[in-house]
Amino acid sequence: MYNQNGTKRGHAIALFSGGLDSALAILLMLKQDIEVTALTFMTHFGCDLGDRSSCGANPYPAAEKYGFNVKLMHLGQKFVDIVENPQYGRGKNMNVCTDCRILMLNEAKEFMGMVNADFIITGEVIGQRPMSQIKSKMELVIRKTGLEGKLLRPLSAKKLSPTEPELNGMVDREQLESIEGRSRKRQFAMAKEFGLDNYPTPASGCLLTDEGYSNRLRDLIANSGRLSFEDLNLLRLGRHFRLDKETKVIVGRNEAENNSLRAAKQPNHHHLEALGIGSPVTLLIGEATDDNLMKASMITARYTSDRNKQKVRISLINGSGNGSDGRNFDVPPASDKDLGYIRVK
């Protein structure tokens, strides 16, 4: 299985989310004594090590157990740009799966050249995802990345044309799989065979597939000149309300979100809170007119422990976040009906 000089038979670059399918693709290569360097991509949309999803599970347990290298790569502004203007459309929500795959593979292709690797592998399965894992889209991705013959999908390899490493004998095609469709029975059986037991349950993917997050992102794109990383991070937090094109309100839903909103507050944000009672942290982002401050105060009052009272005192918190700056608003809590018109659902 090794070359005569004791080295591995080849070197594959893997796209590795930390999920089951990409882990199995790597294990199929390791079984054939192919060296694997796994690339784990991160974005501002949930594909990071803090998210136990198929998009962002921790890659290190499997890497440490089976002995392959992992390199983290953040797609940064490149990915934000394609989210704003995808060339190949969106899925049901704001997911840009085809553009995303092309971007990741282009990054992997560049890395492959840097380290003189032989080919690239992914954990894709034909028919598993309706937007990006159908044959026509998988072939499109190969054309757009220029990876003809260099992109091997081990889990569905026998359903696809042979690649260069299969044709030249570096990889034994007979040891690859012919999985197709959304059933994961074969993958679960393979995981048991390999002793792979630390993997996340199947998930829909990154935050761009989430309906609520997608609605907030659509609102942000429609009302801002350009997406900033600060704005994107805030989309993960709280209830969002749109007062006008320049102004939105974010209200924390629990203590953890309150703390996150305090930490995320920028100098141009205004912090509102009811002091001395159970209260959310509210950020007013945009035009802090008297009218908008009153509206933000009424929204805040709706989610305090005094929401059933006729008036609630809401304070504008000073820059240090430890007390009122002297401006208080005694307001009636907003009604659910009123909030329905401005809530970003």
C-alpha cells in the first residue's frame, strides 16, 4: 500500500467540515495510505468551531484519533461578497451553496498547488442536498474551478466518472463508495466500521439556511450600503425590529444575549435598559431621534418584568454601560400588534 521508499501513495487535500460525510471521505483515503491535509473553512455565517452543525463541527477529535492534519482557513470578505451577490442563485433561504462550494474549492486548489498535493476530496453525496449536490451542479463546480480529474468524491465515486488518481492507480476505485440520495444508512454503517463515534447529528448547514436568520440578513442587505462584520455578528442575537431604513432595534432574549449585546455595542449604538427590574438589553442602531428613542423604549418595555404596567421607565445607558446617562423615558409597553408591523420575522 505504500510506495517502495515508504512514503504515502499520494497526498489529498480534503474539505473537512467536521461532519460525518467529510470525515468518512478522509477515512477512505487514509485506508488506502493516502496522506490527507484537511481544510476547515470558517465564515461569519455559522461555519465556525462554535457551532455543532454539519457546517461547523469541531474538526480536531477525528483528526487526532485518525492522524491527519487540519488547517483552519477563514473566507472573510470573499464569502460576504458572494452572499451579497451570488452568481448561481440561492436556495430556499439565503444559502449560496453553489457559489460557496466554488469558493472553497478554489481556495483548496490554490493550497494544493502550494503544498504540491495530488488531488482534492470532499464528502459530497449525489442527491443529498437539493441545491448543490445534484449531478449538474457538481459538474458545474468542476468546470468553474478547473478541477477536471482532480476532484474526487469518495462517497459517490462509483456513480461518477473516474478521476486522475483512480485512473493512474493512486486510488483503488473498488474501495470507494456508490452512495446516492438522502438516506444515511450506509454512512452510519461506515462510521461503525471505522470506529467513528464523535460526529454531529445531520444538520441543515450554516446560518444562511435558517429562515429567521435569513430574514434578518435580507433586511440588512436591503437597508445598508454594505455588510459589515459587526452587523453580521449582531444578526445572531436578539429580536430585530426595523423602525426606518436607517434605524433598527435589537432586543436581547435572555441574559446570555444581553451580555453579548453589551459586548457588541459600538460607539454609534445606543443602549437602552430598564434599571432595577428584569429587563432586556436593547441596542438602537441608526438615527437616535427623540421619536426613535421613544419607540425603542416602548419595545424594550414590552419585554421587561413590568410589561403589564401602564408605564415603564427605560434609561439610556451611558457609554461605560454601568448606569443611566440621565435620559429616561416613561413609556407604555408596545403592544404585540404594533410590534408585528416592525418585527423582522
